Amino acid sequence: MIAALLPTGTTPLLVAAIAAGTASLWLLLPQASGAGGRTGSLGGFFGGRTGLVGIVLGLAALAGLALAGRRLGGLGEEAAFQLVALVAIVGGAATVVTRSPVYSAIWFALALAGVAGVLLVLGAQFLGVATIVVYAGAILVMFLFVLMLAQPTGMAPYDRVSNEPLLAAIAGGVLLALLTTSIGRLSADPPACCTIPSRADAMNAAPSAPRADNTVPGVAAAPVAAAVVGAADPDALSADPVARLGRELFGRHLLAVEAAGLLLLVALIGAIAVVSRGEEAGTAERGTR
Amino acid sequence: MMFPSLVHDALVVGAVLFVLGLVGILTRRNLIVMFLSAELMLQGISVSLVAWSRYHGDFGGQALVVFVLTVAACEAAVALVFVLQAFSRTGRLDAAAWQELRDAEIPRRIDRELPASDAVSPVWPQLAPAGILPARDETAEPEREHV
Amino acid sequence: MPPTLPATLLVLVPLLPLLAGLATVVFGRRLGPRAHLPAVIGIGAAAGAALLLLLAARGSGDGNHEAPRPVEFTVDLWQWATIDRALEPAAGSTAAIPGTPVGRGASNARPLSLAVTLRLDPLTATMLLVITSIGLLVAIYSIGYMHDDPDQPRFFALVSMFVFSMAMLVSSSSFLLVYVFWEAVGACSYLLIGFWFRRPEAARAAKKAFLVNRVGDFGLAIAVFLIWLTYGTLDFHDVQAADGTILRGVLGQDRLADAAGFVGGTVGTLICLCLLLAACGKSAQVPLHVWLPDAMEGPTPASALIHAATMVTAGVYLVARCAPLFLVSPGALAVVSLVGAITALVAALIGTVQTDLKRVLAYSTISQLGYMFASLGTGTLAGFTAAIFHLVTHACFKALLFLGAGSVMHAMGGVIDMRRFGGLRKVMPITAATFMVGSLALAGVPPFAGFFSKDEILAALHARGWPEHHGGDHHDHEPAASAPPAVRTASLRAARAVTAAPVARRIASPAASPTAPGPLDWLAVAGLYRGLFWMSLITAGLTAFYTFRAVFMTFTGPTRLPPEAAHAHGGGGDHGGGAAHDGGVHSAHHDHGSHGAHGGGHGGAKAGGSHESPPVMTRPLVILAAASLVIGWLLFATHGLGGFLAATPSLTAPSVVATRVPPAFHFDLAIQGTLAAAIGIALAAIGHLGRRSDAPSLERFLGPLQTLFARRFFFDEIEYAAVVRPVEWLAWFAALFDRVVIDGLVDAVARLPVALGDLVRRGQAGVLQRYSLAGVAGVLAVLLALAWQLWQ
């Protein structure tokens, strides 16, 4: 069945890379220090042999992923993408496997930087910057703040064990294999629904173009609108993308933006309400102990 | 028509991030790390959305990412409040602490012996002595040996 | 249209006791010792209204000599329910019963319209007067009898509600309403029998009465269903529709005028037998009579009102009301007569050996009701009116006897066993005298009331047994035996018309030959009625015997008082305890739980503290005694009641009118009846007069029969073995089935989810990430399935 699913070309390499990555994750995830003394983690750099093996396997997986990747356009773009993707993936993996939550958070910041880079390479400048600002600047700091508040004594025992690492790693591996395979197959043979109409088709469909305003959002409207602005060409996005994203947001998605703002407000009020009431309960409970 | 190579690779990167976050959620017991993993999953989604946006040549996917950011911020705020509440009840950030909510006759699932504190003693940076040693408040929180 | 005076009165008769009952319920506790006021006032006013109604119901002309015009008068109160197209002729509901002659097709299509309608006719007026006047006297008597009972308000509320229900029963003009109030009086009876429900005997007796009555009520329900299916209506009266057409009632004048208006045959007989079953239940006829003797556990006034004078006559009323229905089924009529005569004889035989005063009276009641049924079963106008006549007189003297027994009991501190007291004549003279009057009336000694009514019943039976003796000679009041031959032939012809009932059979099955004998025709021959006549005559003698046996045992001989009487009335204090140590005497020994407190207050404490009852109790006795003395010859001499009742619509049916004979005093029958009574009294005197009441007496000579009578013909045992025991087995089996099979199934159904839940619950260990892992596994499974589907 797996063989049937496998497309031609680079896929065996991809599968091998995923397998290696799965094994690496399993090995790197924090385990209880049993008789084997598996203390290896990124926290205690190469402290044990399993950690070393895991890191080697992870590097191999990264290499496999890189090799399985498509040849990109120019040398600069390819190098830049591979660099930021590497940073993102390594940061993400380290976030997951690092035992100390504080280090985890810091690795997560690195992963965020990688993701921001990927977004920039993909031509989403605003999002790249926003990710850094919002996540690294606000959310992550909040996490760290809570960490410091909750675990002033540092790493707790439960940080040193993980829950069903093998099963979780296998599940992740299978999922990743499924996703990458389907991405590959879609890429090789996009179904009709996702085919970008050619410019000529778009011109033929011009009478329906007025429907593509912000009053009629819909699945069908997006390709048509894209066709009208000639967005089938990736370069079309590069012209003044931030301003056009803003126009998109405050044009077609105005209502949703307002709703999102409301959501933020509600979450703020809710958080304050819960934390103030919980403080009373918590102090009362602690007082009885 | 083939995907552009960049789109393809970006999708793969997004999938990898998503899966990493998923594995983190499934394995880590620290509530904070679990939320970090959730954020990692959201990052994978964001990368995917932007890649599709590039593929379609419009801004729909990017607009969605803006909303993902919004929701992530809300989620972080509310979730951290709940984490704090949970912590104030149990004194731990351990997700497994809540297995005490199970039925009385069901055995503990997570009863593995927790490892003793790591033998690795951290090497703290040594500062050059300058002036007198500040007086320490002995009643304050004990000095952390490890972060 | 403003309501006319009779309409207002007709509504007031049930309404006043109802209001009195509600007032007693609401204010009873506040009224305290005066809780009897609403009941007495309400029932008294109702009695006045009923008296006026009697005048309003008087028909024109003398019903004894020419057929009177029916007197009928209805008051529509409100529409209870209306169902359009309730009975479709096309639905074939009547055809479901094989051989059912479907009535007028058009009339079957009418909607079910249930109106609350009161009616007034001579029969209703008579019943109303009996109910309210006896009710009033009993209520007054109860003022004395119940005045120390802490539950006095409950008693008077129940009595008021009973009078209301009974008045509604006899004045409602629809079978459904009759059914409703049939149940209502049953409920009142149940509550009054079990009035002292803390005593297990009373509770058991109430339950028994209720359950046995259910059997009869079941018959009434079936009869109502059958009547609805057969006649398409439940109203008694005709209804004038909006378009001027007359919708026939079951007993309406329009149908009565139509010779073919009533359905006979199998269905007709079935209806009549179901009605008879209902009447047997309520009127305590064999084999459903077993509840009435036990019903004496209730307060004595309630026994007098409900279980002697009024409620038990509901069956008589029902059969008389439905006379035209019975007349088309001669077989059913014969069964009515047979049941009545057998009941009369059996109950009288049992009564001869009872030692409990109230039980003697209870069996006497059953016996006299049997007389009434035997009379109804003759199916002649004379029979019907004689039954109602006897109903009226019996209500008077039986209420008198019961209230007298209550008075004795009151004085004896709750003891009612005749062997334990005697010679009370000197202790309580008024009670003794009135009781004597009642006994003479019951025994049928001229000129007391019972003599005349019993004579009419015997005459009615005699007329069916020896039709040739009772001619159609309207002018000759001499005994029919001396009539000239020509007259005798004419009377024979008339009698044959009665006995063979060809009219009825022709109506019943028009297709059948008029001469073809029906399945029950052998019952309708004169021989049966001859036998019934002799049975009744023997019963008359027995009645006299047991009545006077009771009188002699109670009131003559050396004065003996039970210790309870002295204890209760001499000390005047702790009466409840006095009755409680009366363990040796069965039944009713604690009839009057706490009336001793007034004992010291009045009476000259003669004969160890016992005394005559207070005036509030003896005055009703005197009134009833006077009524028992005069009512018989008053009504008989004027032939007033017969002529009055003849205007009842049900009794103006041609089939009834055809049996009309002129009123006559049958001298030979009177002599026979009086002789029987005299023999009975003489035997009682031989056995008991002047002796100690616990002395061995005449019935000792009966030998094994004594056991048979004393054990009441083993009716209770037979019915227990035949009905209760199988039901108990069935119930046991059903309980077993329920416990094992049904509960087992239910438990299995319950255990399945529990088992499944146990299985799944193992995974529900509170481990968050285990749940997430399971979720991810599910997602993976779906994705794999999708991938397989898409890429295959």
C-alpha cells in the first residue's frame, strides 16, 4: 500500500528522511532516567550516546529533506530559503525536545525567527515582521513570565519525562509522510479544483469579475480575482504587497477584522476576570492547607 | 501544471513544523511547553497558508494568517490564565497532575518514577568580585540551581 | 329564558349538599364541635327542595286506571364533551358483534355529545325525597352519635358528598353521568366504611367493598359501551336538534312510543345482564353480596344511610329506570327475578343465626333488596312500582332499625354482640319501642309499612305465577279466583302476552318467527315465578323470625349489660381503652371509638351507668318510627305511589303499560304473608322470648345447617377460592415473570452500556495526552482512508 502511495522520484528519499526524523525525535525526547542512564538532551549537550545518535539522525533527516526539496529558482533564493527553513525546523525540534521549559521557549523564539524568514522568502513581508513582533515580542515573553512565576525553582521532575514518546513520534511520522506525499502528488498533478486558470480563461471570465468584490466572498471568487490582477504569476505579489494585504484585509475581510478585534477584547476581559476570581479561590485554598 | 518549487518546499516545511508541534503536544508534560508546541503547530499552518497564498497569487491566505495571529494571541492570554489557575491548585505545571480527576477505581496511568534531580550541576558564571558581598535574605526564595 | 322554579330546585337538590360538603371540608376544623351545621342545613334544604319537586313531578290523571302521560323534565347544565363523527356507520363498529341488529343508520351517525343534563320524573323525585329525607335524619342523628369523634368534619363532609353523589346519580339523564356518580357513591361508601381506617377490620372491609363493587362497576361500564354501540347515544331523554329533528335518547319518549325502538336479541340480553351485574354489585345481590355485611365496620349512621336506605337501592333504581330495555329480553328479566329471590332466601337463612345485631340487619337488607329484584324481574308495571314502593318503605324502617342498633351500641359502649346484653327494654325504652316498630314493619305485620309493600311484591310474583288469578277486570276488586269464566279466558290471554313476551321477541329479532322459542324462554314460563313466589313467602317467614329473634334477644329477658357499657359511661373518661380490651367479641366492638366522654353528663346512670341515648338521637328514631307506621297504608290506601310512578317515562313504554292491572288488595296473599310472619314471630318467641340472650336457642336444632348458615353458605370461602386464589397465583406468576424476565431484560439492557462503559472507561484515566493521542490516531485513520480512496 505504501508503495502504491509512493510517487516517483524523490519520494523514497523523503520517506527515509521522515523515518530518520521520527527516530531522532524519539531518541531526543526527554525520557525518565532509567537504568540505561539516558540523560541525553539538548539541555545537557551530548550528555549521552542516545542523544548523539538522535542528533545525528535529525541532521540526516534535515539533509534528506533538503535533498528531497525541489530545485528552487536562483541560487540566492534557494540558499536563503534553505537557511531559514533549517532554522525553523531545528528550532521547532529543539523546542519540543528540550527538557528545560525556559530553554524550550528560547528555542521556540529561534523557530519563530526561522518561520519569519520563510514568510519573508515567500513574499509575505508584513506577516514575517508581525510574527516576530507578536510572538517573540509579546506571546513568548508572556510564556516566559508565567514560567518564571510558576517554576521559580527551575526544571521540575515532570520536565524530564515525556509521555508515550515512541507512539507520538510514530504518529507524527505517519502524519508527516501522509502530508508530504499528498503535497507531492498534488504538486505533480493538481486537481481541477485547484488549477489556476490561465490568463485567457480569466479574460473570458471577465464578465463575472465584478462579483469578486468584497460583498461576495467565496471560494470561486478568489481565483477569479487573482486572475484579474494577474496573480497567477508569483511575481505579481511582489508589487507593494503590504499595502495590498491591508486593502485585502480592510476590504474583503473588514467584518472579520472587526470580529477579531472584538475577540481580542473579550479574551482580554475574560482573562482578567478569570485570573482575579481565581486569585481569590487560590488564596482561599492555600489558606486552608 | 506543477506547483512552483518554492511553494512545494514551503508546504513541506509547514507540515514538518506542524508535526513537530503535534509530537510536542502529545509527549511533553509541562503545560507551558504544551502550549509552545501548540503555537508551533500554528506556525506550521501559517507557513502553509502563505505558501498557498503565493500559489494562488492573492492575499486570502495571508489575511487568514492575520486572523491566526489574532486567535493565537487570544488563546495565549486565556490559556495562560488557566495554566496559572491550574498551577495555583496543584502547585505543578504538570498535565499529569490532573489524572487525579479519573474515577476512583481506575489505576494511575502515569505512575512512572520521576527521575531524581539531574546530576549535572550547572556551571554558573563567575563574576569578578567588586565591593562587598550583598546581604542575602535567607527567607527569600531559594536560589535556583537550574533553569 | 329564566330558569323555572322546578329547574332551580332540581339543581339545588344536589348543589346544596355539595356546597355543604365543601364548606365542611374547608371550615370543618374551624367549626369544631359544630361541624355538622353545614351538612344538616344543606341536606335539610335539599330535602325541602325534593319535597317541592315531588309536587312538580305529579302527573295528570290517575296512572292506575288509564295510561298516564309521561312526565319528564330536563335541565341542560352544560356540555361536557362533544366529539364529531364519533360513531361512523360505515366503520362497522356495530357489525363487529355478530348478529347485532344495527339501529337506525342515521341515528348511528350522530356525534357523541355528552351533556350534563338533570332530569325530573316521578321515579327521580321519589328517589330524591328518600335520599334527602333519610340523609337529613341520619345527619341529625349523627350530631349525637359522632359528637365526640375528632374526625367529625370528615364524617359530615363525606355524608354531604354522598348525598350529592346519590342525588346526581338518580337525577342525571345520561348513562355516562350515571356511571360517574355510580363510582362516586362507591367512593363515598368506601371512605365511610373505612372511616375508622386505623382499625384493620375497617380498612379491610372498605377494601373488600370497593373491590367487590368494582366487579359490578365493570358490568356497568360494559353495559354503557354496548348501549352506545347499539343505540348511538347515552342520553336518557330525547334531544331537540337545532333543525327541529328529534335525536332519540335511549329512554326518550320518542323511542318509547316506537314499538320497535328497543334492540333485543343477544345484544339486548347482554346489555341487561351487564346492567344486572352492576346492580348486583351495588345492591349486594348474590353472588356479589359479600361486601355488605363487612361494610358494617363503618359508623352506624353511615351504615343506615348508605348500606341500608339509599346507596344499595341504586341497583333497584337502575333496573327500574331501564325497564324498557329489560322488557325486550324476557330471559334477563327472569334472571333478575331469580337472583333476587335466591338472594332474599339465602340472606334470610344466614340472618337467622347471626349474633351480631348489625349483621342481622345487614343480611336483612340484602334479603329485602332481593325482594325488590324479584319484584323488578316480573317485568310488570305492578312489579316495578312494588319494588320502588318497597324501596321507600324499606328505607324508612331499615334506617330506623340501623339507627336503633346504633343507639344500642352507643349505650353498650360499642358492644353489638346480642349474646352479651339483653333486656334493654327497661334501660332504653324509646330505642326499644322504635326498634319494635321497625321490626314489625320489617316482618310485614299489618298495618306497618313493610306489610303493604311486601304484599305488593308477593302479588306481583303471584300474578306471574298464576296469571289466571289476576284478571284484566278493572272494576272487580274481589279476589280474581272468583271471576267468571269469560273474564278468566280474557285474563289468560293477557297473561300469555306477558309471560311469553311475544312483543318483545318480535322487536328483538324481526326476522325470526314469533313462535320460535328463544334460548332463555324456559325461564320465562309461569312455573319459575311460582317457585319464586314460594321462596319469597318462606323468606317472609324467615324475615319475621330473625327480626324478632334479634328483638327478643336484645330487648327482652333479664337485663344484662356488658362491662364495657358501665366502664364507658360510669367513668366517663377513658372510653377508648374500654373498648380495646373487648377482645373476645368479634367485629364492630369498637364502632364508636371515643364517645364515652359525654357519658357522665346525662342519664340517670341506671343499671350500672347505661342510659337512653340523647334526644338528638332518639328524635330521628321517633320520626322514622312514625313514618314506618303510616307510610305503608298511606301510600297503599291511596294507591298514590303506583299511580305517581306510572308517569315515569320508562314505565310508559307500551310493553310496560300492557301489563297494567288495576290496583287491588289481594286478601288471600295478605293472609298468606301475615301467616308466614306470624309463624316466624312465634318461632322466635319460642326460642328467645323471656330467656337469657345467651341461652341455647332454636337454631341449635338446625344441626349441620347451623354451620352452613353461620358460615354464610361459605360464600366468602368459595369466592376466595374461586376468584382470589387464582388471581393470587396469577399475580405470583406475574410477579415472578416480572422479576425474572422483564427485570432481567431491563437489567441486561442496563448492563450492556455499563459493560461497554467499563471497557471504555479504562482509557478515561484523566491523562490529557492519552486523549490527544487517541484523537490524532482517529485523524490519521481518516486521512489514510481518504488517501486510499483518492489515490486508488
